[in-house]
Amino acid sequence: MSLTIKDLEQLQSQNPDFRMELVEGNIIVMGPSDYESDEIGSRLLTFLNIWVMPRKLGRVTGSSAGFILPSIENDETGGDPEKRNLRAPDVSFVRAERLKKTQRDFVQLVPDLMVEVKSKSDRIKLLQEKIKLFLELGSTVGILIDPDKVLVTVYRPNLEPVALKNNDKLTIPELLPGWELAIAELWPPEFD
């Protein structure tokens, strides 16, 4: 049985505490992130918002914002909108000119930037596949943050991934001119 976005919405209303994605007609229930992974995602979301909001560059969202992705099918209608995938990256950015007004629904677009933070139970290969799908569908940049290896990998269409370590700086000039973040700032501090 192939489920639809309407099915997902119904399940979500019955189970509001669950995060869900729709992938190839299957509902994927996302477990909660481990504390460190969520803190890293929250830190990145904060750093991005501090840059994006005053410049009115676009919208930054967290892991609960759902994106209805374009159909991969090549027919003239673009496929049945109800059978499309609905995915939710850990952090996303959409340029202002692409989403002038926020929506009280899932948005039917691919974010310009999507970020996945590997949680303790995630498999890297599945996260890489998700990033590659978003890039194939139109994202400009995909980022994979791996707390286990203290590594940030930046993906761009038709380019080799770039691995960044603690002493490196993350920049995304094609989307956020002038913004940079020291990779070390992503990792949660230790308090005495």
C-alpha cells in the first residue's frame, strides 16, 4: 500500500509527538535525536538566523519543517502531488525571493540549503543519500555534520564533497555572502 501526504497529515494529527517523513509511499517515523546532535543543529540554526534575519535573506527552519519535494517522475504533469515525498532536513534555508511569505502548511519546494546532523542511531549512507536527493532536486548546498568524527562535509551539485575539521571555516558564498562559521563553534561547549 502506497501512502500519500494526506495519509501522513492524518497520522501526524493523531500522533503529534512523532516526527514523520513520507518516502516513496512509506511513512518513516523519526525518533528523537540524541541531545548532542540536536544541540549542534540548534547552534547552526542560531548562527544562520543571526546572519539571515537582519539582512532579510530568507527563512531558516529546523527539523520539523516539512518540504514536499518535486516528483522525480519525468511525465508532463510532474506526477501526482499526493504521491510525492515529504522530507524534513535538520536545518534548512530558503532564499527570500523563493518564499516571500511563510506558509501554514508544508511548502512545495526544495530548500536552497539543507543540513543533516548525524544522530547516534543514524546511518551515514542514508544521510548522504538524502543530501544527494535534495541536490538532485535543486538544493544548492547540502551539509552533513558528523559529531562522532567531528567532521562537517559540504556537498554541492557536480562537485566533490569538501570535508571540514575543527580549524576550518564553513562558508556558503553562493547563498550567504560574507557569512562564515568556525567549525569549532558547532560543537557544544563544556562547562566547569
